[in-house]
Amino acid sequence: TDAAKHGASKPLVDEQSTSGRSYVSYLVLHRAIIIRAKPSVQADKLGIVCKGQVLKGYEMEGWLQLTRESLQQTGITQAGRTAYALINGTEVGLGALMRPMKPGEKPPASGRGEDSDDERPAPMWKADDVYTSPVEFEVVFKSVSIRRRPRISAKSLGVCKEGDKIWGFPKDNWLQTNKRYKGKEPGWIR
């Protein structure tokens, strides 16, 4: 396996999938990794997963083919869609992007739920918990909504278009924007 090639411990193998193949769990180590349509760094970008997230999938030649559960976790909900995450980014100058989880290892606690938009305030993570200053991101999709809360069902504050540069702080598959909307609220982009 790829884990053995890179000197990592044996990955945590979860129960069998419906296809009969065993999948493994990987912990994202890099601040953000790109989910792609094919196992190639040139393939279309489908989404982004942030540090601390756990992805489940099938190892194949340095890539992790994501399970349906992981696809849903990343917001990719198209039926029949396959998606891939690069395990080691050495070929693109990034080093290890994910590591296999050890048997018995618990995923990091995220402490978040997907409630309705207005029932509770958005979590206000401190930038210095992870970053000392905002990070620049480029919108890679045709358009993305800027949300009031870090939930897909939250009210939209606006839209960013492909190629726009956004500054903010990544957290749990969301980007908390550095810009304030409606005078006081940061926006959230997924």
C-alpha cells in the first residue's frame, strides 16, 4: 500500500464497503487539499478539505478514491460521482498531505453540528488557533455563495465568481472571510 511505501504505520481499515472492498481512513495534515475528479493533479477541482478532517476511501497509486460518505462530507452530492485526494504532495512540492489513521485512533473532535441558520450564532474561531493572518484563496468554481453561517442552508450574503481572490481563515471545510458583510458579520464560503 501507499502507507507502507512511505514508512507510515498500517492504516485503519474500516468495515467492508458495499462493493466488498475495504476502505481506509486518512487524516488531512495539510491546511487544505484539493478534491479532484480523477487521480491527477491536472484533473478538474471538485472541492477542498481542510486540516484535521478525516477522509475514507480506497488507496490507488498514491491517491485516495473517496467513499460516498466522504464525498457527502466534502459537499459533493452528484450521484455516481467519483473523486480523489492526493495522499502525498511531494510531486507538487507540498510533502505529506494526509496520513493513515492508526487502529483505535479517534478522529479529532470538531464540536459542530448542522443546525438551522438562525438557531445559534456562528462559531467564532480565533485566527491564531491555526493562522496568524488571513490566507488568500482563489475561487475555482463558476460561482460560490458567501453564507451567513458555516452551513449550506444559511442565508446568502453574496456571491464570488471564478478567479476572485478571497482572504480568510479555513476551518472545518469552510473559509471564514476576512471581509465583514452587512457592516459586522464575516462571511462563510465552502
